Amino acid sequence: MTVWDLIANAGRRWVFSLGGALLTGLALFWVANVPPLYFEQVRVVLLPPASAQPNAYGYTSKSLIDLAGVVARELRPPTQDAQSVSGDVTLVGEGIRKGFSVTQQNNGGQWQYRFDEPVLEVQAVGATPSEVRAQIGTALEQLESTLAGIQNSHGVSTANRVRTTLNPLQPQLVEQKGSRVRAITSIVLTGMLTTLVLVGGFGVGGNGSFRRRSNPSVAAREESAVGVPSA
């Protein structure tokens, strides 16, 4: 089957051609009008009490790492596995369009869990910048409240309380659009190939040749020519 055969068959099977074009157009319209997502991420670093060390940034204690894990466990959803959290995983990558998460990064991989830093990853995603800022604010408030509650339950005095700082100090807002050019190209190619397969498939007979309508006069001439010896 040549390209010209497909074009001719597309004209005969115009219903399939028109249907494929309409479906492809609808898919392109949907992709072009998908609203963007907005994403923010910030790291919350747990610091020892001011009286513990002259340089709090040079002090890392396993107890702080464990405390970060306790806070993350208190704030994580029941469906999330805290032990499998990777720093490369984002809420947008998981397909979440609204919400926030507070997690502790696993540096050991899937089969060996290792938490090396007293750091919590806070992420938020939403449909508008104001929605994302509200989500990240709620996440940070819950984190501070949970941390204070844990220390209150153990009777920790104010002077000996674990502190927090943000890195960066101001979360950066990122607009997530994805690659629309790649999506449009994929839709166009998929639509064209699917339409051509349907048009070509319905226009080809079982022996691989095009079906054609029976013409009595042509059939009669072909039958009369069979068996006629050449001069």
C-alpha cells in the first residue's frame, strides 16, 4: 500500500478521517488550555538550643535527626511511606495538584534507609500563587506546632528548645507548565497514525489488497478473457 493509496482511501472513508481530525483537534485544544500548576519547596533545618554550642551550624546530633523523623511521621498522610522519600520526588511529579507535604529525605535508597541530616523537606502545590503560599504557610505552622508539642510533652524548657531555620529563607515560587511542544507533537503524531491505521485497515481486504465494488461488466470481460489463446 502506497501513500497515494492511503490518501485515496482516506477520501473514500471520509467519516473516519473527519472523526480522527476532530478527536485530534479536541486533544490539542485541551492541552493548550490546561492551567499551569504552581510549586514551592523549602528546607527546614533543625538546630540545637542556642546554649548547646557556640556554633549551632557546626553541630549535628543524631537526636536532631531522629526528632526530624518524628515530626515528619506526625505530619505525613496515612497513605505515604516516609521511609521511601527521595529528594528528587515532588508533589507535581506524583500527580498531586493541591496540598502540601512534610518529609525527611532518605539518602540510603530503596532497600537501605539512611537519614543523615536534621532537615525536613516542605513542599506545596496549587492552582494559583496565593493558594500555594497559603499551603506552604499552613505546612510550616503545623511543623512548628508539632515540634513545640513534642518538646512540651517532654517538659523541655524554653532555653533548651530545638530551633528551626529555613533554607532558603524565602521559598521560591515555580510555575510548572510541562513541555507543551512535546505534548502537542505527540498528540498530532498519534492522531495521524491512528487515523491512517483505521482508514487503511477498513480499506484493505483479507489478502492485503483494496476492496472494490463489484462491476458486472468488468467481471464479464475478465471471465471472457480467461482461457482465450493468444494469437
